[in-house]
Amino acid sequence: MSKHSIKAALLQVHSVIGLALSLVLAVVGVTGAIMSFEDEIQASLNTAITRVEARAVPTLTPDQLIARLQANPDSGKVASVTMASDPSAAVRIRFARSADGSRPSSIYVDPYDGRVLGSPRGEEFFATVRRLHRWLLLPGDAKGYGRPITGVAAIGVIAMLISGIVLRWPHRARSVKMWLKPNLALRGRGFHRSLHAVVGTWVLPIYLVMVLTGLWYSFDWYKSGATWLLSRPSTAAAPMKPKPARDVSAAETKPLALDRVWSTFLHEQGSRFATALLAPPDAGTVVRVRSWARDASHPGARDEFRIDAITGRLVSSEIYADKPVGERMLSSVLDIHRGSIFGWPGKLLFMLAAALMPLFVVTGFLLYLSRRRHRRLSRPPLGSLVPGE
């Protein structure tokens, strides 16, 4: 097979995949860009309810806070409590999903008297954007068809990245200018092709990181394979515990007491933590506690403890600083996916790359139409093919 026919086949593959996935990729790219600075936007919108006046009195314990909330009959089952070592930080409480699958808005609470400060603005908006990004708002969310569709789209992006870089391989491959400088003097098809190819080269490494980490959330086999590859043998061999089936009647049972969990956690961490999230289980008595140090470089840099709520016994602990590089990567998949592991410059670069996805959709579609028009015009007229005329 000649070099020309190989490139023609690759172009066909590149075009077909791009056209088939164009709408999904545009949606995923735009929604990903919107969520890039979600934490900063929500912090700015909700300053009035996330901060309180520090007082010279003890703060309430988790059980005391929950008890004051449960005094309200409209209050749902508590799914997590986020507390901070900062005396002027409010406590955030999230609620479990109701029987119809909807989740009530979280609330911020004054840690000194349990007074409800309000629900955060923007939470519902970003939750909808997240569902659109991950599952395309299709029914079933993570259990529906949206999850594998976005996974197939990610695999398609890998195929397009590989075929695209082969198709645009210049004769002077060592020339940085040929790879990275678009020809803005061109017009029409030439300009679209230059923009599509050169900007695609700029963002190729970022897109590769995005899709390789995005597949973690789409396919269990990929997640298991990455865990086996990057974690220690003892960790990889440990079977993943299936999430227990949701029992609607569980909301009516007495919730676990968290004070012993909190006491054990404080004994282990002292004042080294900045924030800690306590998440009671749907079944069993072991509570998961995630904590972030004051100098944590990104949200994935967290310690995790599992503490028995009945006895207060520390069941297990995973300290981020003690993990090997591979397991740190596994803990930080989301931060790698959105670039936050590289600080705000990384988040900005990943946001811009995601926002550029519609550019490739539009220029790719224009190039496809241009090729079709060129082939149609290059065909000989039908009359010249009829003998005797």
C-alpha cells in the first residue's frame, strides 16, 4: 500500500470519527471549560455564607450540628459533613438523594450555634453542567447510556489525535515554525486547514491527558487496569467493594453517631488539617474521613481514614505523602484531568484547550464540505462519458 493511499485511509477515518462525535465533543469541551474554575467561582459567589465571626467558645460537634438540623422535619438524611480547622469557616452539610433520585441543595451552618446560613448559589447550575459533561443528561446518570457514550468519544479522540498528527506530518519535520505557526495569510480552505492542524498540535498533549484520565470515569475495566498498573501489588489485589444497594427505608433509620469518629480523627491529625469531610456509609458502621492539609497543592492531595463509629477504632489510614508516585496519580485523576495539579496556570491552559473543541468541530466540518465540493467539481461531466455524443 502506497503512502498516498495510507494517508487517504487515515483521512477518511479521521473525518468519519470527527463527524460522528462532533456534537458530543463540542458539548463535553464547552462544559469542561465551564467547570474549570468552579471552586473559585462558587467561593466568590458565596462568601457571605461560608464565613462566620470567630468566637471564644467551643464549636459544636458533628452530632450536635446534625441534631439541630434534624429538629427540622423537612431536613433530609445527612450524606456528609465538611468541617474546617479555621475558626471563621462555616460547616458545609450535604444531603443524601431522596427516593426519586433528586438531591437537596447543600447548606452552610454556623459551627458555633448550628444556625443555617443558607444554600450556596451556583450549586445546582454546576451540578447540571457536570451531569451534561459526564453523562450528557441522559436518564440513569452514571448507570445510563451517557457514561459509555462519553467513553467511546474519548477513545475516538485518541484515534483522531494519532491520525491527525500523521496526516499533518510536514516535509520539514524538524522545523518548529512548520508545526506551531498557522498561516494567517491564507483564505478559505487553506486557512481552515492551517487553523485546524496547527491549533490541534498546540492542544494535542492536553487532549491526550484529558482523554486518558477521562476514560477512568467511563469504563470500569479501564479503572481496574490503571489501578493494577500504577498501585502497589497489595493495593491492586484488594477487591473493590461494590456500592451497597440503596435502601429507601434507610433514611428512616437512626443515623450513625459521628462524635467518636471526629474525636479519633482529631487525635490522628491534630491541627495539621485544613478541612475534613465525614461521610457516613449507606450500610455498616465504618465512616470514611477525607482530610486536606493546610499546604495541600491540589484537591487530590488528601489523606483518608476509615473509623468505626461505634468504637472509635481507626480501621485504616492512607496518608497521601506516604504513597508512591503511581498511587498519588490515582488519587489525583480528577486534578490531572482538569489541570489543577499544575496550579492555576494548568487549570487555565486546560480550560482554554477545552473551550477550543468547538473550533475543531467547525473547521473540520468546513474542510469536509470543501473536500466533497472539490471531488464533485473534479468529476467529468456525465455527457462526456456517453459514446457517440
